[in-house]
Amino acid sequence: MKRFLIGMVMVLVSGTCLTPSTALAQQKFVIKALAERKVAELPAGTLFWRIENFSALEQAQAAAGPWALVAESAGKVWLFTLGPAGGASVGGTKVAEAGPIPRIDAPQYLLRINEATGAQGSMTAVHSHPGSEAFFVLAGEQTIRSPHGVMRVRAGQAEAGHGADSPMQVSSSGSTDLHSLVMFVVDATRPFSSPTKIP
């Protein structure tokens, strides 16, 4: 009987120890780079990210211009084009447009698309980027906390973020898991992301 009780206590303690780590694993905010390209200059005028779907990867690649990126996510083919508002690509279906995107001056630019996923309550560390970003949420809700306040982006919405070097913390704040696509225009000669604090 004594051995049985000791064994039960060990199982309960082990279960208690595993539960928090399992919960932490479920709360992880995952960021994955889908596509990127370096360019020597940006398009003229006010910048927007145009987001389009294509039926095939080859079609999207054929329609991609010098400031465009092709990626696959959520079972769809996406074309992200940086340029003026109101454009359209041949063969594409326009999904959303985000902007205006704050411009930066740099010797070289990096255009990048990230995919962000996470359970409710998961979040990034406070960080900044040497450029601008924009968000398009596929599922859930994404909250961006910064010195400018709190921005909430819900499923189906596209929003432009703040300018270069703005401290931020991004979190999954909806009732379902977050799945979002994040578009960047940053200085390619600087670190892509840097830890910082929100004042």
C-alpha cells in the first residue's frame, strides 16, 4: 500500500510538472519567413501593399513585378505587391490593400513576408524593425501594442503598422488561433529585428 501511494504521488507530481510546460508549448507565437527579396530602390509615390490570390503558383510568379513577392499560405497562393494604391495584377483576385506604408531611406531595401501563428494569449517579445510593416489577418485577431497605443486587426482586415524603429509587442488576442501574414519594407543593411522596450 505504501509503495502504491508513493507511486501515485509521483504520477501526480509528474503530471503537475508537465501541465505548465504543455500549456507554454501551446501558447507559443510562431513566426515563419515565407518570401523575401532585396531591392535597390522603392516605387515612387505613396506606398501600399496590394494582396491578391492566384489559382496557381506559376501564374502568381508570372504576374510578379520588381516589388512583388509570391508566397503560399493557408492552402492559397498569394501575391504581395508594393506600389501605388488601386492597382491590379492580370489573373489575380484582389483580397485587400494595406497602407499608406511609411517610407524609409536606406542604401538597400528588404521586402519580406512573414507568417504569424499562435494560440490566444501567445505573444512576441517587445522588438522593433528598421522599417515599416503591415498586417493581414486570415484567422483570429492580432493585437499590436506600441507607444502609439493598441491596434487590433481582425480576420479579413489589413492594416499598416507604424514607421521604422517603433517598439512593439504583437499578440494573438482573438477567441480562435491567430493566422496572419505580415509584410515588411526594411533597411536591408541593419538587423531585421532588435529587442527593445516600450516606453
